[in-house]
Amino acid sequence: MSRFLKRNNTKSKSNSQDEEISINSDSSSQYFKRYTTSHLNDEKSVQKESNISEARDIVKELDKKPQTDTLVEATMDQVHDRHVKFQEHVMESATLIEHMLNMKEEGLTPTTHTGSVLSSLMKLEAKKHRNEKKKNKRSKEDILKSEEQSPIKTKRPTLQHRSSSWMSSQYVVPSLDKRKKGPSLSRRSSHDSMLTTASQFEPITLEDRIRITFEIANILQKQTFLRKLCRALMMYGCPAHRLEYAMRQVSSTLGVDSEYVFIPNVMLMTFYDATTHTTETHFIRQSPGFEMHRLSDIYRLEKLVAYGEVSVDEALEFIDRVYEQPPIYPKWLQPLVYSMASFSGCVLFYGGRWKEGGVAAALGMLFAVNELFSTVVSSLQPIWEITLCVLIGFVARGVQRYEFCFAPIAFSSFIVVLPGYPMTVAIIELGSRQLVSGVVRMVYAVIYSFLLGYGVSLGSSLYVAMDKNATTVISEQCKIASSASTCISSESQWYNFLLVPLFGVTYCVYLKAKLPRWPIMLIFASASYIINYSLSCWALAPPQILQIVPAFSVGLFGNLVAKFTGKMTFDAVLLGIFYLVPSGLGVKAALGLFGGGDDVGNQGAGFALVMIETSIGITLGLFLATLLVYPKGSQRTPLMSL
């Protein structure tokens, strides 16, 4: 902010001895005119015409209104048509400047410094102005006379208060020994040196204070918008590896110097000023979620800001409207969504029959109800996943005696919370050299996979220990389910024409996408499943190809649509990726892990490894798709894609 203070103005002709730097305005509006007009007439430094005209308009408005006692009142009269937050920023900045300029200089001690360069410059300038009145100064005629008598004329002005005896012709900066030999040049304190630095500043007029107040308020308003934008991106499901990139681009457009470091659920934002050497750090903590209808609005707002089509006031109003939007789906619909996803996933991906799908649907609904209660009862939140997995394993093993298959029920009951997407994002972050967030997310996803697998194993073992007649022998029908894949299923594959859209619709509701977005999302999801089915059943491709090629195809299609239409396709690509996670587990024969045997308790590690292998294939395909469409990245619009 020092650029608004460094002004080489000529000194005022007023010799009033009782005048001092103060934020309080005179009761007479004519004083404002005389004081600010004389300052503007004598000013020599180049200022932006918009700022000068704005300050003049403000002073003219003040002349027409009753007297104002403080700068806060003077500036608050001008911001009625701005965003409500801007009024708070103006009040904050005006109060700050008023407090700094009204502080008595005699009471300053080293412990009272706030660390702000702006504050220090203002205090030093005020003290210098008062000290100048007590000193005898030479008149302008004496200065001109001394310059005429000087035999040597140099282009560069000589250093003030420096004797030529200790100046050296060999070095630009003299040595310390010569400095000490100067007879009348004892070393001054650092405080005096600071006064010399501040001597270039002139008294700050009311017009300057108002302009500085508005400039500070504008900066605070931009920072507020960036904080709200960051929280919205985290809350509504922006790809984690795109967060820092998107925030840097928006900050660059707004002209705010900032740095961002993202770790899961926390964004570290630092606003700095290279001229004043000041920084301000904010910690934005927000749990991630999926709300695609709001994320699409935020993406459009990002584009408007990036192209300069909206002001910061309008951007804040838009983002407030996005926050205030009501949920498009009620909470009671969540158990039904989990139930339908478990039912269709059991038959579609895990080789289950209709009766296994019914049991999985009931357990999935119970899983969703418990998740809703865990958000209300905080004591349930740390253990609700493992508790439900133990219950799922217990029930799945218990109904096995009635010719139900264990594996399809156990896996499809928590299909919605499979950590395939978090693990994929973690590998993408590691590939993007975002090591902190990538490692943290990877460890969390692996531990979460262990948690799910261990819970199911524990529930199964618990039932076997309680029921001596329980059997772990796999029937012939369940062997088909245990070896199920995209090509092998217990029911007719003609039902896939019904189950694939049903699974996609449940995830459209889970991702909170608007109804007009459903067709394009279902097209992407169907394309992902068809490509995976073709490679698995007709091309007999190896397992490593079964995730790379579908992920590459979906990512390529999504990037091309986003590039040529300008619309966000992240929701559609995300739905296609959700199809690849459970199918990847089926291809890797992960369904047989909990089917029986003596090493049931050791299968959590195998489940986690299968998840990692599946995520690596998906990540590689998405990377190749982005590289092909955006080899140099986007120029202005932040990317909103995997």
C-alpha cells in the first residue's frame, strides 16, 4: 500500500502552528475544499485519473452533506450502493487509518509497533511534520544562492548531511573506518534513519485518506471473495488437484498477490504485499462433498471473473446466491439412493441374483440411515463405518445358510462409499507433484479400505463363532458369483439395459446434479460401461487395460465437450469413473476374497491393494486424456476436470 503514500508534493504555504495530522475533519466544508484543492494543485507525482476523480467526487458529495466528524462517517456515506461486505471493509479500513493517525507520537514505544509498514510510515511522517516546525530552515533563496556559488555541478544530488571527507572515489559505499573518522558525524540511531526515509512524505489530506480507505477496502473485498470462492470449491466437490491452480488463476486476474497450499479438508491461503513486506494467512477448513448443481454455478462465475465480465461486488452477490440456494433433493431421499445403488450394483458388477440384490438394498438403506444419524450424534461419527461393516458381514454370513451368496451382499451394501475416487485423486495428486495432499489422501484411502475389509471380515468371523452350524462352503451358484466379472453374471445380461441407467440415476441424485444434466451424465456412464464390457468380453484385454482405456475415453470425451462448448463436464466424467471402480474390483476377482477359507481375516490387505491397482489404471487414462486436449493447459479459464 506504500504506493499510495509515496507522493512528492510541494509543501503547503499554510504556517498554522496548531495544525497536525488527524483523521477528524473540520466542521466547515470550505476547509475540505481549500485543504484538498491546494494539495492537488501542487502534486507532481502521477496518479491514476480514476482514483483522483473518484476522490474529488467524494469531497464534492461531502460538501453538500452535513458535517462529518470522522473519516468513517465521511466514507460510509459513499458506499450505500456497494455490496454489504464492502461497507464493512470500508469501516474497517477507515477505522484503522483513523486509529493510526490519531495516536500520540510521544507515547510510542518499540513494543507498541504493530508490524505494519503502512502504520510505521504514517507515524513517522506525523512525527516528522511536527518536528519540522521546531527547526530553522533555510529559505528557497538561500538554497538557490548556495547552488549558484557551488563550483561543481553534478547530475546526481549529493547525499544530505554527509561530509565529503569520508566519501571515497573508489567505492560507491564508503568504508566503516572512514565513516568513524568524520569529526561531526556521529552515528545516528536507527530511528533517525527511519525519519530520513520518511521525510519524503507530505501531510496526508482528507482526500488522500478517503482514497486510501477505498483502496484498502477494495483489497479486503477481493480477499473476502477469494476466501468464499475457495470454501465453495471445497464444499461442492471441485477436483482436489485443481484447487490450487484455480485459485492462483483467479487471484492473478484480480491482481491479488497470494499463495495457496492445499491439504485434504484444509486450504492455507496467504495474502502478501511485496512493497510493504506484510502477509496475512487464512486457514479454510471445509469437509468435501458433492453438489454438482452449485459447482456448475461456481465454475461459470470463475469464467466471468477470469474474463473480467463481472466486478468483485457482482461476484460476491452471485456467490452469496449460490450459498443461499436450497437443496434440490431432500435428505430422506438418501436412504433410497443407497438402496437402489446397492441393488443395481449387486446384480450388475458382483454377479448377484435378485434375492442377493434385495438383501443388499436393505443393508444399503441401513447404511445410509446410520450415516445420517452420525452427522447428528457426534459420538457415532468415528466408528459408524466399521460398525456398519461388521453388521453387513454378520448378516451376509448369516443368510448364507439359506443359499444366499456372501460376497455380492457384502460388497454391494457399501458400494457408494468405496474409496476408489479418493484413491484415484490421491494418485493424480502424486502424479502432479502435490506430495503433501497426495500422500495424506492416499494413506486415508488405504486405511479406509482396510477398515471396510476388516469390518466385513470381523462380522463374518463373529457369526461363525456364534453359530456352530454356520457354513462357509461355497455353493455352485455362489462360485459363479465369486468369479463374476463384466462378462459373467448370475442373471441374464439383457437386464443390463435396465440396470446401467438405474445405477446412473442413483448416482446423479447422489452427486446432486440437476435434472437437465442427467442425459449427458448417463451418456458418459453408458459409454464407460460399454467400453469396459467390449474390452473384457470381446477383446479379452488384460486387466491393466480394462481401466486405462475406459478412463481415457471418458476423459477425452469430457475434455473435448468442455473445450468446444465451454460447459463443465466434470460431473459426467465423475459418473463414468464411478462405473469403473466396482467393475475393476470384479475384474481383479476381488469378490472371492471374503468367500471363505481360513485366511478370511487377512483379506483386508488384498482389498486395499486391488483398490490401488484399479485407481492407478484410472489415473493414467485421465492423465493421457487431459494431456491430449490441453497439452499446455488452459490460457485463462481454470480447468474443471479430472
